[in-house]
Amino acid sequence: MMTGGTLERTPLFDVFRALYTARDTAQVLIAARSEERTFYFERGQLISAVSNREAQLVGELLRTFGLADETVLFSAFEKALAEPGRGLSKALTETGAVAPFVAEACVRALAERILFDSFQWPAGAYTITPLEKPPELPVKFDRTNGSLVLEAMRRLPSNAPVPGPAIDPRSRPFVATDLLLRYQVLAVTKEENEALSRVDGSLQATDITPDPRILARLAAIGVIQFPGTTGKKDDKTAPPNRPEGLASFNTEVFGASPPPRMADLLQQQSSLVWNTYRRIDWLSLYELVGSTKEASNEDLLRAVHERARACHPDHHLKPSLSNARDALETLFKKIRMAGDTFASVDNRAGYDRSQDSSLSIAVQDTRPTTEVQHQVARANYTRARSLYEQEDYYPAYEMVKQSVEFDPEKPEYWILLSRTQRKNPKWVRQSAETMRRATQRFFENTEVWFELAEACQAERNPTERLKALKEVLRIDPGNRRAQSALAEIASMKPGR
């Protein structure tokens, strides 16, 4: 992690991009012009900005619009001084200076103003402090880092110099090779989107757009790069064009109509994320990106990019994936691993050999140690139980079936296997048969006999269900579940 520096040497957008790519949780303190501004990051996401002059800034806003009495404002600001960045909204509300919704709106507007104005600071010193977690904040940004930085740079005065290194009009920008930067979720202008769609590593900057500021903004957030700026040796030319047919960028154009069936598309994306995340522990890298071992290198690379676009961590700001942040971060980390693995023929061949080797060991070694088998069985059972609780039944069935094969002396494995089978209406008979085999092995286990009774009920086999419940009472005469089930059966008999 960077620890500090000056804005003269490292522009603010470079500091923010570094924290974003490192997925750091930290605070950035910038001091300049007798003011200190603090920016909070959580796993690379910029979440808020505060200033030690926030009371003065909000006061100016409230006075301008006549929203609060001067005396009441002064009292509120005195209370807010004890907790800069977190106490202002609360103090404004508790003192009666303004209504709660006005206080929240003011603090939110202040956070954005602090952020946008900071990009106009020509100088200043910054310090980065790692955090375990950010403090409680009254408001948080609901836009991605890329969108916020783009907006800040759009607000720079038109007569200000183009930010960042000078752009050679003859240079050929290319789309970021880093999947995290390449697929940022962005709110862009029509002009920015048109320029972005033309960047392919072959066109010169002047052929892409006559406005160098547009390319400077896109380069500042990292979605495009220029030769000689990636930090790699011998980086004098652009890499090959991205594979033809890749899905579009994760961009939303201001004022443009949403695509048709937007709700359906968001639901499909959510289902893809959760279904992939539930299987992540046992998916191969091919399966992770929705491809196969037989796919060509070009098709495989396309699959990696499509999955990276759908599972980018920025999507956690969408309402449809607001609870999927951990899933997205985990998935994307492994998708990047797949991208590195399939980036070259040699890397892919090495991965295939490792997979074949692990498979051959499992197949050829007919005498694996009992300890290893039991460890695998327990791990599979734990994961299968989690999948079952999440109603992801088929992978749960596949995993617990192997648990039974590796360690058939655990009754809980048999019980979970029967339950997963029963979730498929076509496998009800197999579910009952599984428990019949289990009762032969665990003849004195009440849980096994009761599960057989449940399986027989699903199989519509009342005779065997009754026998199984009686076996439960034979072993445990006081078993209340069996007593209740038998009483229910008795109440359903004719004449009762």
C-alpha cells in the first residue's frame, strides 16, 4: 500500500486508482490551503469524503437558501466539531436547525463537493492509513469510483491543463488489460462512450476523438491505457486488439434509454452470480467461466471476459446485487486467476496437466488412505449441507453422494443424500432405497429410521412408513416425533 506523497508528484486520481486496484480499506488525508480533507475507502470502493471545514461549507449552503436560523446553526456546529465527518448531520437534526432529510441532503451534497473540488487542488500532501473497517458515516456514495472520478474531472475548468501526462496525438491507446479496470461500471457521456468504443490499440488518439480531455479522463480511471504507461518493460507498443465479439463495456450513457427487458437482464445476472458462487469450491476454471476444456483459445478468452464483465465487484452497488459484495469479490478474484491461467498456451497446458494429474491420482491409486478419504467426505458433506440450505440441490447431491462413497459409516451423510434425492420428484424411490440401505448399516439409529419414514411418506408407502416409525419407538420408546407421527396416522384411519 502507498503511504503518502504529494499531489504535485502523484495526481489524486492515481492515488484513488491505486487503492481501487489493491482493494484496500483505508483513509486518505489530504492537507492543503489550511484545510484537511479525508476520503474513506472500503475494499477499494470510495465511500465518503469529509473536511475539517464542513461546518463552514454547509453553513454557507444553508444560509444561501435561508434554510436555517443563524443562532441555531451556530449551536449545531459547536456540537458537530467533536465528531467531524460523522456528527454534523446528527447535530443539525438534534438541534432543530433543519429537518432530518435536509440535513442528510446537505451532508451528502457536501461529501460530493469535497470530492469534486479536491481535483482542482494543484498541490497538497496526502497520507494513507490502513483501516480494519471504515468508521460509521452518515452518508455513503452510491456511485462507482470510476463514475465519481469522471464527474470530478468533467468539472475541471475548461482553461485548466489536461490532467495527467501529456497525450501524444499519434499514440495508440488500448483498452486496459487488467480485467478489474477494463470492466468498471461507469456512467459516461455520449462523447466518452463513443471514444471508448473506438479504442482498440490500432487507432491514433486524434482519430479516436479530437478532444484530448476525453481520453485523459478515461486514462485517469484506468479503463484505457497508453503505450509506455503500464509499468512493464519494453512497453513501447499497444498489445493486440481485444478478441472480436467481446461483450460491451459496463457503461451507462447519461440520458440513454435502458435496454429492453432490463429487469429480466438484472435477474439473470443475479442468478448467474449466486449460482456460480455456490459452486465455486468445486468448479474447474473452465466451468467457472462457462466454457469447456475443448474450447479454442479465442473462445476461452472471450468467456473469461464475458464472465468478468458480469461478475465485476462494482455491480454490488446495483440494488439487485446489493447483498452480493462478498460473492462478487470472491468470484472476480478467481476469474482473474482464470484469465492469467488461460492468457497463454503454456499456462493453459500447465493447468490441464495439473488437472489430469490430480484426476489420475484419484483414479489410479485404488488404495487412498482412509484418513484422506474421510477428510474429503467431511469437507464435501459440509459444503453439500450449505448448498442444500441455499436450495441448490443438484450440486449438493453430487457432493454428498461422494461423501457416502468415501465414508459410509456416517449416518448423517446418508440422511442428507436421501433428502437431496427427494427434492427431485423423479428420485423419490431412490431416496427411500438410500434409507433402506442405511437402516441395514445403522440398525439402532433412530434418526436413520425416522428419515426412512419420511422417505416412505414421500414415496406414498404408508405400510413401510408405519414399520419405520415403530422401529424408532423400539429403540427410543419416548421419541416424541415418532409418537406424534403415529398419532397422526391413527387419526386418519376410517372411523376415527
